[in-house]
Amino acid sequence: MCIDPPPPKHTLRSPQAVNPQPSLGLNDFNRPLLPSPISMARPQRKATFADFETPTRPGHQANAQAGPSRFVDAGGPSVNTWLLGAKASVVPAGGEDGMDVDQFGEPEGSIPPECMGCKDLKEERDKMQVERDEKAASLAKVTAEREEAKAAYEARLRKKKGMFTFLESEYTKTRAELDVELVQHKATRKRLEFSDRGCISLARSVKALKERRDELEGEVRVQREAKNIAQAKYDDLKTRLGFLHRLHPDAA
């Protein structure tokens, strides 16, 4: 049985047909599905009930593999129209099973054929959400590793700074000790220089005293020789005087 559905009231053959909502991105499903040039170039034919079979119904594996209905490419309602709950008008005619059908020939309340594209978009959205979560987790991991590396670097830097401060204090202490030792060395050197000058003067004095001693010793030798000569003269005179006393005892 062929069903010729009425033309949809909400078509998107031109942007001026409806008042478009502001686009919020692919994940918000707010972008309308425009008909492709290939589907618009195809000759129109009467739609059948089989064209609107959805893969959600059991027993329709062939249509599940065939994909979305060709009637959607001809300019059916957009995806965001269905997501916002703005369903098309219901045809008050009964279908094959006696149920009320909508303008697509589907039972009232069933999933429209163009929502197969919604399913693909939802899967793509879920996939992108998973990728986004993975990227966020990876970014959080990288951030944590970077913070950990930064903390380790700061710890090493603090340790190096502490070591540098310790070495600087030791250097300052050693430098102060060396300066004190240098001052003491300079003072000792001055004392030694003074002692050297004193030793030199003492050596000169000793030399002068030795010379004076040599002179005195020479004078002593001369006086001793003179004494010896005088003593010899005295002994000679005494000897003569004794001889004269013996020759002339009365002369005394």
C-alpha cells in the first residue's frame, strides 16, 4: 500500500523558511540538516510505508542496513525540530494497522526516520565527549606531573640554595679567619723585621766591641811588656844596691 504523505510544514529548503535558532555547536544538535544537492536532483516519487521503516523496529534488518529514509534528504523537518519537541501535524487517517499515523506514515509517538541521523550525531557527540574526557584526564595527568616536577625542582632548588648558603657562610667564616691570620702574620713579620734590624745593630755593636777588645788587649800587652821591663830594671837596681851594701856596709 502506497502512502502519499502531505508535504511537511517545516521545510528547510531556504534559510528564510523558518526562524533559525542561534547555533551552539555540533554537540547541541542545533544545526539543521539541509538537503544535499544530490538528493534534490533525484526525481521525486511517491513514498511508501517501507521507506519510513526504522531500524528500531524488530524484523527490519534490511532497512537498518539501508540507513535513513530517502524522504529525509528531500527536505523533511530538521533534527533540532524533533529535539525541541515540535512534532509535525498528525494526519487523522488510519494506517495499515488501524493506528493513527503522522505525516510520515508512522504510528503516532514512534521515532521518525530522520532521528537515525540524530543517533549518529549522538554517537559522534558521545565519542567526542569521551575524547574530550580523555583529553581532560590526560591534561590533568600532565598538569599533575608538571606540578610534581615543579615541586621536585623547587625542592632541589631549595636544597641547592641551602647548600649554597651554608657554603657561603663557611666561606665567610674561613675568609674572616684567614684575614685574622693575615693580620697576625703581618704583625709577626713586622716584629721579625724589627728583630732583624735589632740583630743587625747588635751585630755591629758586637763587632765594635770586639775591635775595642782587641785594642785593649794590645794596650794590655804593651803595658805588661813595659811592666816587665820596669820590673827587670828594678830587679837589676836592687841587685846592684845589694852588692854595694856588701862592698861598703858602712855606707848604708
